[in-house]
Amino acid sequence: MTYIQDTNKICRFGEKVFNVGECIPVVGVAVSIGRIQVSYWQELIAVATIAVGSFTLLSALVLKKDEQTKEGCRKIVCLGAEQLLQGVLNTLHGYGVLIFSCATIGLGNAFLVIPHLMNKDKFGPYVRYGFLTEPNKVVTNK
């Protein structure tokens, strides 16, 4: 399922870009608003992916398709669920940073570097992409 791995890789990179951008004083406000907007799209696409995956899985079960087809459908549903969770977390993260930025007039964003440097994967997401779709694989955020 290389397209799932590619999707996870792109999402990890995008989240790193947002995490770095939010640490820049004053600019972090605009980046937070961008993260919130992107997270809404991420949630919308996730719901559509879950719907398509569920319909396909149901069709595969009714038509008695082979196990490989059913497993592929399950992975699509898992991808949608994972993206939905990540979208919700990105929305919360975006609003949290936006409120913090507004409260500190944008200058407090420099302090956001500290938790990102404490993360094992510098500036990477704490909840890694691929935890549902690639559970047996050690996923690096590079």
C-alpha cells in the first residue's frame, strides 16, 4: 500500500512545516490560521475516505471477494480514521497556538520551540502518521 505510505510521508512533512512556522514570532499567527484551515480540509477528506472505504469493504464482503481485497479496503478505512484524528488534533493545535500568539502579541511563539526540541523527532508530530495504517512498521518522520 505505497499510496498510504506516501500520504503519511506528505502529511508528516506538512506538519513539520507548520510546526516550524508557528515558532516564528508574529508569523506564527498566520501559520496557525493556515493550520486550522488545512485541518478542516483534512477532516473533510478523511470523512470521504472513510465513506468510500466502508462502501468498498461492504461491497467486497457482499460479493465475497478475496482477503487481499478486504484488507485493502480496511486499510483505506483506517487511513480515513487516522486522518480524521490527525485533523482534529491539528485543529486543536492551531487554535491553541493562535490563542497563545494573540495573548503574547505574537512574541511568545519563540517559546514554542522548546516542546518541539524535546520531541524525539524534532518538529515532527507527537502522534505519528501511520499509527493505524502502518502499525508494525517503525515510522520515521524523515
